[in-house]
Amino acid sequence: MHDTMVDYEKQMGLENFHPSLVKGPVGINMNSLGEADLFGSEPKIDARGVNFYYGSKKALNNINLGFLPRRVTAIIGPSGCGKSTFIRLLNRMHELVPGTRLEGEILLDGLDITGPACDAAELRKRVGMVFQKPNPFPKTIFENVAYGLEVNGVTDKELIRGKVIDSLKKAALWGEVKDRLKDSALGLSGGQQQRLCIARCLAVEPEVILFDEPCASLDPISTGKIEELILELKKEYTIIIVTHNMQQAARVSDRTAFFLMGELIEEGRTERIFKAPRDKRTEDYITGRFG
Amino acid sequence: MMNTHESAIASVPPVRQPARGRKKRGLTQKIGFAALAACMAANIFFLGAIIFFIGLKGLGAINWAFLTQAPRDAMTAGGVAPAIVGTLYLTLGAIMFALPLGVASAVYLTEYSPKGWIVNLLRVSVNNLAGVPSVVFGLFGLTVFVKYMGFGVSIISGSLTLGILALPVIISASQEALVAVPQSIREASLALGATQWETIRKVVLPAALPGILTGVILSVGRVAGETAPILFTAAAFYVKGYPDSPFSEVMALPYHIYALMTEGTHPEEQTRIAYGSSLILLALVLSVSMIAIFIRQRQRKTYHA
């Protein structure tokens, strides 16, 4: 696992980089770090002019942020900055909380998902989510992964079985659970449960996966496995990860967005954000002066 | 590292309490625990005493004929088989009516209904319903099911009346069970593209089932043993043969016991049969509960590691 991580950091030019070492804009030639993604592309998800209110309290203020396909975008920021609030808009999970209001538009492949024309259940099949705390169903391991298929109308037992195995393999959990698929998912360790939740999400074949602080309750080894998995998954999916952990953002993401008090302060290539933040507040945050 | 740690601990002056204060607190704790243990013992004593005396007085009356035959010779001989059958019918009928209705109401109240004062009022009303004396339910059943709806004195009238009696217990147990299902697994289901209804049916209800079954267990005990609600709606002192339709009058164990102790001309013989019937009623309630407990345990095993 470590080797992959090291390779990745080399490839990203991050091998000598540790966020805590950064004290301010270091001597980097800014021209070599253009803001366009190296791979350049239309955003998969595009939030435009998004304002969000809990009752009369404004939680997000004029967010304009795009997410590129097959890239990992990290959203960082101190507690209460609105980063979790923001990604819950992307699959409309915010609707579970009564008394909220959303302004602006959020485009998925160019089509607005905020209006009544878009069915929330259909949207959530395309935009999957992995939560802060592992939340497997109190069912067997197999049933957990099969659940998404069943609610989406798949009835062919063989097909379901194949998909379940496939998803568990993709989530790097198959080897650990293949002999106990009929055991309760609650018997797994925290890290295994979180990978099960990822497998459950993958089974539905989403296009985008939202990770809401997926490692917040995990130990470092489990965290490493999840991060490794995220790097693997980005080959196929658009990934957005909210994280408290700046090292994690640096390790897994291609792009980073920094939120502060409900506003998007700065977004760009991860390397550039960490080495040469343009905004003083970003710099203060990543150097640990607050947050 | 260890050393600095230990010395750090050693350097903290121990918190000293005046000796008298410490002694007093220790004594208070001992008295407290003793009182709790005494309460528990009293509980067990009464429970044990009930089972002991019913067993002592009832066991003598019970034999195979008692379980399988109808009463003979003006209730002084024979068995109580029709009353056992009647109680089973009434209890099962009541649960079949109250369980779906109660669970559905609880699901509506916890999952769907808009939060507000109307729902709170409904909740309070449901709880108050549990406090209504059972004879009042009996009169209600007489007016509505027996007379107005024309079911007559019958299994169906009795089952419906008992079902209404069981409803508040089932609703509040189900509500508690549903509220205890973590929000996080509801979110997990919705995030996979399930609708709210699918989420409730496939995730929330299975997770809440053990708690719901606890409500069923409690209400089976109550329903099977009630006399007043079936007094005017279902029960008869003596019915020839076994019920052949839901509209038949039936004998039932609790009413049978009541009748044996208050009517008739051979008090000694009747008392013996009444104790025998009580023992059977206890066993019946216990075995129906055991079935629910068994289902609950199996569910817990599958779902809760």
C-alpha cells in the first residue's frame, strides 16, 4: 500500500512535500502551474451561483465550483465552513432537513439537478455518497451490497450475485469477506464497514461519488486503505471528498477547494493550492494558523 | 517516558476527604444498593408466589381430559377445551387486527407526518387511550361492533374490541422502535436511490422489528387475559361444541374463570377448575410470547452481529 502511495506522490511531484513544511508562498515559478487541469475537460458537476439557507441563516454564499470527470477534488476548510453542507446539495441529501432553501443552479452533465424536474432518487443513483461514519445496514454483508440493485429493480439473482462480488472486489474487501457473505455487516471492523459502504455505493454504478469525511472515524491503516481505493476509483469516477485532514487532501486529490464561513475562497490544482496559495486565508489555514 | 509519567502522577497530591465524609458516603451507597436489591427481591417474590400458588392449586385439576374435553355436568366436570380454543381465536384475531394497523399508524407518525402540534396531540391521545379502563372498551365494542355493525356477540366483535385495546401498546412500542433506528441508515438507503417508502419497508421496519415484537408480546399478555372487553362482545358461559365461524359466540378462559367463581351451584368443584384454567391461561400467554421472543432473537442474531 505504501509503495502505491509513494509512486503516486512521485508522479504528482509531491514526494518532497509536506503541508506542515509550507510556511508561505515558496519560491515556485507560478507560470509552471497554470490553473487549467493538465488533462483539461468539461466539468462533470458544475455549481453556479449557489446560495443555501437553513431557515433564515445563510450557510453558503455564491459558490461557483466545477468538478472534473475522473479527478479527485478535495474540499477542505475548518469545521462549520459549509463543506459538508455543500456536497450534500450535489445529491440533494439536504432535502431531508426541513426548512432549507437553495438558490442558483447545479449542473450534472449540463442539466440542472435542483429543480422539481429532476427526480432525487434517480439523481442519487448517478451521484453516490459515502458518509462520515460507516453506516452499513443491519443486514448481511451480501444484502448490504445487493440492496442498491434491488431497489433499482434488478431481480436476476445471478446478475445480482455477480455485481455484488464485482463491487466487493473493486472496494478491496472481497478477500476479507468472501467466506462470510452471510454474516452480519455489523461484525466487520470500522475500516471494513467503510469499504463495504463504498462497495454498496459502487454496485449501483454511479458516475460521481461523494465522500463526506470518509476516514473521520478510522485508524491510520484503514485510512490508508480507503485513500488507496479512492486513487484507484478515480480512473472511472468523478470523486469529491470533503476532508478535515490536509495531508489527506494532498495525498489523494488532483484539485482542492478551500471553503471558509460559507464561501469558496480558492480552488485549483492541489499542488498549487498547497505550495502557492493565492489567498492569505488559504495560506493561513494550510499552514495551521487557524482551524 | 514511563518514569516521567509516574513521577507526574506521584507529584499530584491525593485528594483527601475527611474520614467521616467518606464513611458516610460509603454507607449511603450501601443503603441505596440494599434498597434496590430489596425492591427487586419483592418483585421476584410476588411473581414467584403467583406462579407457585396457581401451580399448586391448578396442577391437580389438569390432565389430558381437562385439555381436550368440553365441560360437563353443569361445569363441575370435564375440561375447558372450548375456552382454550376461544381464547386463542380472540387473541390471534385481535393481534391480526391491531398489528398492521398499529405499525402503520406508528410509521405514519414517525416517518411521514409533518412535525407539529397535531402530531403531538395524536401521540398524547394514543398514550391516553392506553389508560382507558378495559370495561369502557367493552361497552364501546358492544355499541359499535355488536349492535351498530351487527356482528352480534361473536369472535369478530371480541377480537376487534381487544384489538382496539391492544392498539395503543403496539403503536407506542412501534414508535419507540422506529425512532431508535439510526438516521444514518435511512440516509444510506436514500443515497443509493431508494425512495422513502422503499427505505421504510426494506431498512427501517426490519431494523425496528425486535422492538415492534416487544409491543406484540406485551399486548398478547394483556389481550389474552382481559375479561371486561369480551364480557359483552364475545364470551358466553357455556357454548355447545366449538365455534364454526367468526360470528360464533365463544367460551374464553378469563371469562370462564370469572363465571366459575361467581355463578353455579358447586363452588368447591368450580374453584378447582378455575385454578386449572388459570394455569392454562398463564401457560398459553407464555407460549405465545415465547414465539414472539423466538422471532425477535433470531432477528437480532441476523442483524445485530
